[in-house]
Amino acid sequence: MHLDLNLLVTLDALLDEGSVTAAAERLYLTQPAMSRALGRIRRATGDQILVRSGRTMLPTPYAEQIRDEVHQLVTRAQAVLTPATEVDPATLERTFTLQCNDVVIEALTTRLAADLAQVAPGVCLRVLSETDAGVDEYELRRGRIDFQITNVVPTHADARSTTVLTDELAVIGRRDLPQAPSSWGVFTALPHVVISRRGSGNNRVDDLLKAHKLSRKVAFTVPTLALALRIVAAHELITVAPRLLTEHALPPSLRSYPMPEPTSPIPAVLAWHARHDRDAAHRWLRSLIADALGAITRGA
């Protein structure tokens, strides 16, 4: 029996996307070509693989059973066939996609811009903010994102990660505040600006306040750090943000204050897919990103 191993790549895309159309777009095939490939997979496996349910297609029990194994096989094959060569950043022409929240974007891109312009002028870094659902680990598997920076370690077997920075929460306010907001009394008396892309007024700060049977007055909920800092600079309000990632962006009128009590550390985790382990260009930029964030810890 002749086995077409290309069907494994097709099957992996179909199971990841759950759609013939999306899988075809991912592999740069026409929809009829992908439909024919699905037919060949069905004949080879003796299983429907995907079945229609209303407007969507759902994997069969057999497809669910083999999903991870297929993905791991494809990932290992890609790693084997990717040459482990060195890369010359000066001649590299490639676009990489990074996804992270806006606090990290502000801190990282200002540091990376000069490095990329000087040593790798042909590299384009496409930066995406996190979606309403947060940073989506699934996007790494689909190959739509090269890197993610989040505060949780990815759990999928094909994900790789390293912690590049450990931060802590701080109170951000004007230098001329009558009292430092580093006691619970002053902290809760001042109106707060909450940073939340999803518009939620509650976060880990509120959990901490509840433990002390306290609450705070939220005056604004805004989607970005930059907007929060503009509001805080103009009024006697405060916001809470990661100290190391934020201090570089503070205008002279603002400063960071310690929280009324220490909070749990906030890691910055750089994640990527295992398929890029042997990709020299990917490794180079990965190292550059890690160094840029590490420099924040060192105060460089």
C-alpha cells in the first residue's frame, strides 16, 4: 500500500481548523483540492474524520483520538527537515509575528526598534495585541503567531517557553500626591484607573482587597497603559501596573509607589512552537526578545 505522507500535513490542518475552507487557506490550496485530499484521507483511514453539524464540521471520535499524535508527527517531521544553519541578521528578510499585551508592547518595542534597525534592517516585527480572550496558545499551533508573551506557562506538549522577566505590581501616581498611596487607607481613598482590554473592573487587586474586607472606587476602566498614564498624570488618581514594565514609560510627573503589601510575582513568559526549535532565524530573534526584556530587570 502506497502511503502519501503529505496527507498527514493535510490531516493536521483539517483537525486544527475544523474547516475545509480554513485548512485550504492555511496550506495555500483551493477548496476543491482540500476536499479531494479529505476524501483520500477518509478512504485511507476508513473514517469520516470530519462530519457536518449544522454550519460547522465536527471531528469524529477517531479523529479526536489521533489529533495530538498527528500534530506531533508533523511537528517532528518539520523539525527534522529544517536545516540547523546559522543566520546572518544583516541579510535576513522575514516577517515575524509577536502577540502580547500592551504593557509588554510598550516596554519591548522601544528597546527592539533600534536593535532591529541596526543589525537586521530586513526584518519586520508584526506585533499584535492580545484578543478579548487573552493570549491564545492555539494560534501558536496554527502557525499564525511566532511568539507570545504571557504570564502563564503554556500547557500544550508542542509549546516551548522560557521565563524572561519576573515583575511585581506597583501603584502609579503623581509625584505631588499629598500622601503616598502605599497604605491601604490612602490606596482605597484615591480613585483608580483600571487597565483592562476586556473592560472588566475587577482583577487581582480586588481579590487582594477582598481578603482585607476592603474595596476601591474605580473612576475609569481603559484598554491600554498609555491611556491610563495620561489620565493619572492629569488628575489625583492612581493605577496599578507591573513596575518594571511600566517605569520606562512614566513621564517626569509620575512615579511608582510600593503596593500596601507585596503581591505574588508576575512572570513574563516567552512562548513558541516546537516546530521552530531548529529554525536559526527564529532562535536569533527569540534571543533578542529575551535579552531586551532581561535588560529591563537589569535596569539597562
